[in-house]
Amino acid sequence: MSDLLAARSQMAMSLAFHIIFAVIGIAMPVLMVIAEWRWRRRGDAIYLELAKRWAKGTAILFAVGAVSGTVLSFELGLLWPRFMEYAGAIIGMPFSLEGFAFFTEAIFLGVYLYGWDRISPRAHLLAGVMVAVSGAASGIFVVTANAWMNSPTGFDLVDGRMVNIDPIRAMLNPGSFPQALHMTLAAYAATGLAVAGIHAFLLLRRPNHPFHRRALGIALMVGAPAAILMPVSGDISARYVARWQPAKLAAMESLFETTRGAPLVIGGIPDVASRTTRWSIEIPKALSLLAFHDANAEVKGLDQFAETDWPPVTIVHIAFQLMVGLGTLMAFVSLWAFWIRWRRRDLSKERALLRALVVVAPLGMVAIEAGWVVTEVGRQPWIVYGIVRTADAVTPMPGLVYPFALFTLLYLFLAGVVGWLLYRQIVHSPSPTELRVGTQPLRPPDSWLTTDEPITRGDRGGTSGQ
Amino acid sequence: MSDLFTLPVMLAGVIIVSLNAYVLLAGADFGGGVWDFFATGERRVRQRTLIADAIGPVWEANHVWLILVVVLLFTCFPGAFAAISVTLHIPLLVMLVGIVMRGAAFTFRTYDSQRDEVQRRWGRIFAIASLVTPIVLGVCVGAIAAGRVHGENAAGFASAGFLASYVTPWLTGFGFAIGVTTLALFAQLAAVYLTVEARDTDLQDDFRRRAHIAQGVALVAAGLALILARRDAPNISRGLLEGWHAVPLLLAVALSALWTALSLRQRTFHAARIGAAAQATAILWGWPLAQFPWLLPPDVSIADAAAPATTLRPVLITLGVGALLLLPSLAYLFRVFKSSTAVAKPS
């Protein structure tokens, strides 16, 4: 494995790992806050249990997200020092802002997790809102830095150096809005539907379980609208890519020749040698229509670019098809859920819908990974599109396969542990005694902290000493 | 002195202030892990519980100071960040593994089964990572201070060979003395803070004793670093002993150390907390003062390495506005979890 490939693999693996925790860290606090709000409003203790379990899940995932994000901020330099040397001054602005958003998120998550019995109910709920808002803001700031790599603006290029740097204009580059919108919605859609799928699965096994019914309702409330809006934001993104990164669009659609009234290529496997795509379905003129909202518009093909400047066509094409296909499926299942609610029927009794929700549960995360493959692999061979090549940015240090192997093992280990902990903490159905429904009167909220549930430090809220 | 108020120097100052906050806050969290490792005697379970309760609500917020340091470094001094990342690749990698394992193991311990063997397993990883990470952090700082991270390196690296390029710059006695100093300072901060947070005299005495030991180790290691600097880092040695700041700095370290030791002896723990923070701060500031105006001594100055003013100015404004948001939030966090009335709540 060459050092460049090892560096790219390590970066890809680190991002692929971190993004799961990042999106859950963005969306999970919203679920948690809605559950707490409903408990405060309705006095239904099941919502409190739900809020606490989701808070624990958020705590575990946020911690891993925070440390894996730290790894990434160092890896920018460890793997791509020439890129940072070149671009640090121009993309530092969103990272600085992200620093403050991340600070706010970490502070109020600490307050939320450990402050149940220390601050007023209103302050506690507000802390949760702060976590949700700053989590979304962190994500948006980081995505704008990535968008700059795709459509760099805010500088003049003189003799290969960037001069007259304007970091604000760089941050507001043409890619920032489409990418930030797409990613933020994706976070809510993927997390919401993943949680909905888990509880749908448990409802299929234990119909009418009150805990899972409420969990399903809140998860769909967050996930379904986002999933339905995804195709709209996808359209905005596609038109941006068509205008600013024509080579990436050509690879996504495996369009080898520049065409007027270009067809939409669905599925299939591109064969770069013969410049064809086998086993695909073509919809005439649809690509021109989607990319430029004009059925006869000209779409640039890969023939416009030197072959050394092509991204890996097969990977980008397949990843794009996967993302769109899964996103479409999620949107349809979400519309189905909406229709059931519209007819005022009980979601938890629609077994066919529950089964569909179980099937789509993991697909949002797969679609997000595929989408980032499109963004990142589709930009190759450039690290800053059209300006700096990835091969020129890599560190001179040899033997990069070893850090790659080290971090792969480390992250596999963490993924295994997190999966086990989430299963242990969040998934298993609470027993009737845990929920205190029916047989016993509801106890006031404070005594919830000292029930016979396995007590954790999170529960005790750091009541200092004994 | 007019060159003190340039944009690059102000931003370098903000970076050191952030590093200072990281040392005083996150440093104490790492120190907590050190005392988890060395928890002994009949009260070891209670020692560990006190540490976990002290760290739990705040460690993630404290950790963000390091992110701020890194982000400001690559935004304001991108070339220096690149040079540091290339030369110190190996220790930085070890530090990252330590940071990941420390945070993850601590969280896993909190949320995993409360059975003893599970708790012990995570506790062990948490404690070892807390021991290793500060040493490596100190080693990295030591390499920069010793003038072994060079600015212009792209061409030189291929020819110099692997060891000369990526290992010998940080593998010095001076670097490891700084590493041990860092670890001992973190442990001292943690022990002193824990005397304030402990609710009974037995635990207070446990951590009072530990604070004395850690302070002794920190001062000996710092002295050793100063001696080794004459051989491994002559520029920093001169900077520390000969500049205008030499006498005030040594006085500040000596007085704050004495203040801390006496306050511990008299059991005035709040006063000891101020003293320990002052002592760590004085030792930390010795580094930038000794190498000023160089960022990567001996040949890259703060001014040379700085990004253009069009970057630095908006970043400085962002920092100002961000601080207005951040500082009240931080104050709130510490008031909720660290004020004596909050801690005194009976269960």
C-alpha cells in the first residue's frame, strides 16, 4: 500500500467512523428534549424514562464523537500538512466558530446529563435545547469548510499562492448552503429513522408496549419530515455540483461524453475502458432536466477533462446510486407513516409499516457514508478542487500504513464496545416495574433517581461522594 | 515593546492562554486518572468515586480547550502547524490514542455494567491513558521549545533519513523531563482540587498527601529539565535564566509553590487551589517567554509564521464575540457542579 493510499484510507476511515457519531450527536438531543418536554407537560413518566435513556445514549455517542473529532483535527496536519499549510488560514474561520459551538455543546451536555436534580426544570430543558442547537451549528460550520474544498472561493491565485484571503467569503462559498442543508437534514433523517426502526422492531415483538409506542412517535416526528425533504435538498445539491464540479457530476452519472439533453443513468456498472455503463436504465433528458432544470441543457462529460483529472468513476457512480436509492426508499416509508397519521390510525398497530421501518433503520447511515464517498472520492484527484492535488498535500513521513492499521483496530474496538453498551443501556424493553405503569402509583420525579434500576454515575448525577 | 501588540503576537498569546486553561482544567482531569491509577488503601473505592464524580460533568468541556489550541494554531500559523505535524507525527499519534482511550474508557466505565471486574477493566485503561497522554504532550512541547522542529522541511525530510527526521527531534532527556513535569503538575492540580471537593477529612488527607508528593516530583522534574536544557535546549536555557523575565518568573514559581505547600499544611484548601493553579501557570508561561519572539526556534518567528492580517483580524473578532458566549456558559457549568453549596447537597 502506497503512503498516499494509506493516508487517504486512514482519513476515510476516520471520517466514516466519526460521521456516525456526529450525526447522532446532532439529532439525538432533539429526541431527548422532545421526550423531556412531553414529560414536563403531560406528567407521563414513560417520557422521563425515554429522555433518560436517550440522554445516556447521547452521552456515550457524544464522548466517542468528541474524541474521534479530536483525532480528525490532528489528522488534518498529520496526514495533509501541505494542505493545511496552504489552506489553514482560509478555512480556519469555520473551524474557529465550530470550536465555540462544540464548547457550548459540551458544556450544556454536562449540565444536562448531571444536572437532573441540581437545576430548575426549565433550566434543564433549556440546557437540552442548547445541546441540540449547538450540535447542529457545529456540524454546519465543519461542512462549510468541506464545501470550500469543493468550490474554493475567497482568495486570488497569484503564482500558485493564495493571496487577498477573505475567510468570510471562503466560508460562504457556493457549496456551503447546499452541503450544510443536505447534511443537517440527513442527520435528522438517518438518526430519527434508525431509532424508529429499533422501536418498531421491539413493537413487533411486544405489541402495544407503551415505552416503544412513545419512542416510535418521537423518532418519526424528527426523522420522517427530514427524510421527505431530502430529495428537495438533493436537487439543490445536484444543481450546485453540476455548476461547480462538473467532473464530479459526470462521474456520479458516468457520463463519458458531453451531451445536450443528457439522460439520467440509473444503476449499472461503469466500464471506464470502453466508456460505457453496463446494465443501467436510462431516462432520456432527465439528467439535463434535473441538473439545470432544462431538458435540453448541455451536461459536461468526462471527455472535457484530462483522464489524469478523473475521479474513480466506478466508485463514485455506485456510491451515488446507493445514496439516492436508499434516500428515496426512506422518503417513501416516511410518506407512508405520514399517511397513516393523516388517517388518524395508530402507527404502532400497522405491522407492515413497522416491518418497513425495521428494514430502513440502518439505511440512513449507509446513505450518509455513500454520500460522503461521492463528495470526497468524487473530488479526487484534488484536495482543493482544481487547485491542490491530494498527492501534493500528503505528509512526507513514510510507513503510513502503520498508523492506518492502528487506528482501524482502535476504531473497530470502540465500535464494538459502543454497540454493546447501546444494546445494554437503551434497547432492552424496560420492565413494568421500571416504568411503574398500572400497578403502582407514579412516584415524584426525584425518587426516579433512586429506583431499583442499575444505578450508574450518570443517574446519580454526580451527587459528589456518597 | 511596541511589537507586543501586533496581531500575530496577540493571537499567539490567545493560544497560550487557551493552553493554560487546558492545563488547569483538562490537566486536572488527566491528573484524576493518575490518582485513579494510584488509588490505594482502604479508601481506594471512595477515592475513585470522588475522582469520577469530579471529572464526569466537566471533562468534555475541558477537553475542548485543546481543540481551540489546535484550530487557532492551524488558522493563524498554518506553516508552523504543518511543520509540527510532520516532525512530531509519532508522539502526536500516541497522544491521540491516549486521548481517545482516556475519554472512551471513562465514559464506558460510567455506562457499562457496575460489576467490579468490568469497572476495573475500564478503570485500568482510563488510568493508563491518563498517565501516558500528559507525558507525550510534554514531550511535544519540549521538542518545540528545544528548537528541534524546523520550519522549512519539505525537501530536507527525504534526505535526512527516518530517525533523524521523525524520532530524534523529540527523543531527548529534556523532552522527557518536560513530560514528567507535565504529568506531575497535572497530578498535583488534581490532588489539590480534590482536597476541596472531598467531603470528609480522611479523603482530604489522602489527597493532601498526594498533592505534596506530586508537587515534589513536579519541582524536581522541572529542575531536572532546566539542567538538561543546558545540553539539549541551550536556547531555552538562556531564555529562562537570562531574560528580563527570568527573576520574576522564578520568583513566581517559588512563591506559588511555597504558598501551595503551606496552604495544604494548614488545610486551607481553597487557598491551596489558587496556589497550585498559579504554580502551573507560572511554569507554563516560562516556555513562551523564554523563546519569544520565536514560534519554532531557532528560525521561525511568530511574525514570520503568521497568516495574513485578513485572516487574523476576523479570527480575533470571532474570539472576542465567542468569549462573550463561552465564558458565562463555563461559569454556569462550574457554578452548578463545583460551587461548595452544590457539592454539599446531602443525598
